[in-house]
Amino acid sequence: MATRRPPAIGWWGLLLVAAGAVLIVLSYYTFDWYGVGRGADSAPETTFGNLRASIDQFGGARAAEVYFDWLAWVLLIAVILLGAVANVESRLTDLARIAGFVVGAAGIAVTYYALLQYSDAQADAGAARHNPLFNASWGLMTVLLGYALAAIGAVLGPRRRSSAPV
């Protein structure tokens, strides 16, 4: 009679996914995404909420509108769920490891693209044209790091063990 063993759990992977999720949430609620220094502008810091509120002022930035309205939250939820499934051994573990990494990488890419589109819309309205990372502050760096940690955490999940006898 074969004994059932408990499923393997990737504690390090879960820890990285959780740390990444915390960093992402902190970036949405706590940290400034952009800072231009005191006295350089009438709005010295820009948060996630400020970006979401001001995106309506610019035409042609549809990806940025979608990102700041709901996609950022969907990416966060997806990377948490996939990272959790990837770190608990099951039939879905291997697929979740790949999908969790892809969603984490997509979080970085989509965030950058949304900010690029936002920056281009600002330039079309008369502002100076800059790279989206220009004047980046803690919030933007934290969200990018958070998605990277979550992606790495998903990949570190346990490999599914074969149930065949050795």
C-alpha cells in the first residue's frame, strides 16, 4: 500500500511572490512614481492615483487609461494567484510556473508601455519628451521590482514529482 505524501510547497517562491505583491501595492498607494524636485514644478511628485486622475486630460493614451483604470489591478491579482499555484505542487504547478513568470514579465512591460504612452501624450500636448524612466521615483521602481520578484518567485515553485515508483 502506497503512502500519500503531502504536496511540496515552494516557501522561497511564495515569499518572493508575497514580497513582490506587497511592493506593488505599496507603489500603488504609498510611493511617488515621479519626482522632479522642489521648486522645479508646481506638482513636485506624482503618485499612481495622480497618474490615473490626469490620464483623461490627454487624448490618444488608451493603453495608459486601461492600465491605470483596471489592468494594473488585474495584473497584480493574476501574478499573486499564479505565483501561489506555482508554489504548491499540483497538476497545474508547471503551467503556473510558466504563466506566473510571463504575467510578471508582462507586468513590467505593460507598466512601461502605459507610461511611455502617457509620456508621449504629454509631449503631444506640449510638454518635453522624455523616457518614461526619466525622473522616476520610488513608486515606479518599486512596481517594476515587485513584478520582477513575483515572476522569479513563480519560477522557483517546486517541480511536479512523478507519482511513478522509482
